[in-house]
Amino acid sequence: MVIVNANMDLKTNACLDTGKLNDALIDLSESNLGITFVAREEDFPNEAWISNGKTYMQVVLPYQEVLDADDANLVAFRQLYKQLDIADWLDTESMKLKLQHKIAELN
């Protein structure tokens, strides 16, 4: 099960719909996975870690692309796809296949 949240600033806050992202990604992984999408001007690392048996990922989105996008959720899906391999202890191949389908639906 996946739970999504976001770390955004005043400019990007309205760009991402974390509720829709959460609904779309809830079945992405069989493992417990928390994903935080970061859309801020400051530098943040893309990283993944395990705590108390749960995997957490911080996925940094291209700031200006989020601001300029017609659908920032699509930007989030694409960036997550690119960053999944940082959590190499998960079944990232099946997760990437699911993400490919979701990205195709939005294109």
C-alpha cells in the first residue's frame, strides 16, 4: 500500500493534487511505501530509506516544470518512474510497469 504526500511552497501548492496521486498510486506496491513529492525552489535530495519496516521515498520534482505543466501529476508520475531504482530492495520492475500504464492513460 502506498501513501502519498507533498512538500511544496506557495507557488507549487496548487499544482499537485495529492489526493488524486494517492488514489492512483495506492496499489503501486505490495510493500508499505510512503512517497513524498517535493516541489520547492530549494535543493532536496532524491532518497529512499527504510524505517520500522516501511519504505519511504522523497522524489524531487523539476520545480519550473511543475509550475509550467498543464498536468503536474503527470510530471510527478514521470519523475517517480525515473527515481524508483533508488529503492532497489522493492519490486521496482513491476512498479515501473504499473507506472507506465498510468502515464499512458494521462498522455
